[in-house]
Amino acid sequence: MHREIKKNLTTANVIRLVAHVSSGPIIGKVTAIHFGWVRITETAIGPTVVALVADRIFLGTAGALGSALSSIGGALAITGRVCVFAVYWQLRPKKALAKLVTRDVTQR
């Protein structure tokens, strides 16, 4: 139950971000492409990558699957945070940037 709530909150944030970034007529297309990519990744690519990491990197030992899941989960969490920061950086208000630049110049 907790995992489903967390997934729904993430989905809601993605929908808000798509609506903010996209223009009106193409919001549906962008959302469809995003959800299509997410579904393909989570059902086809994700398990295959976990199995390859468990077999090749952790050598198929007794705890290889758990180690592969945690390693890939951590890597994806870091990648996700970097991507969210990159999107935020591109969408930040220009006034905030002007304050940072002005503050930096005056401190020199």
C-alpha cells in the first residue's frame, strides 16, 4: 500500500511537470511518450538489467539478486535526483538567478 501511494505521488509530480513544460496542444502526446517509456522500462528493460548485473557483476552468488536490486536502485535514485535538479535548474525563476549573480559579484 505504501509503495503504491509513493508511486502515485511521483506520477502526480511528473504530470504537473509535463503540464508546466509543454505547450497546451502537445501535453497529451508528451504524457503518452513518457508513460510509454516508463512502462517499457519497468517491464522489459529493468528486470533484464537487474539479471545481468546479478549474473555478471555479483557472479550469481546466493545474495546476488538482492545486491543487484539495491545497486541499481541506488544508481537510479541518484540519476533521478540529478535529472530533477537539471529540470529545476532550467525552470527556475530568472529573479532568483539575478539575485545569485548580483550577490556573487558584490562579494568579490
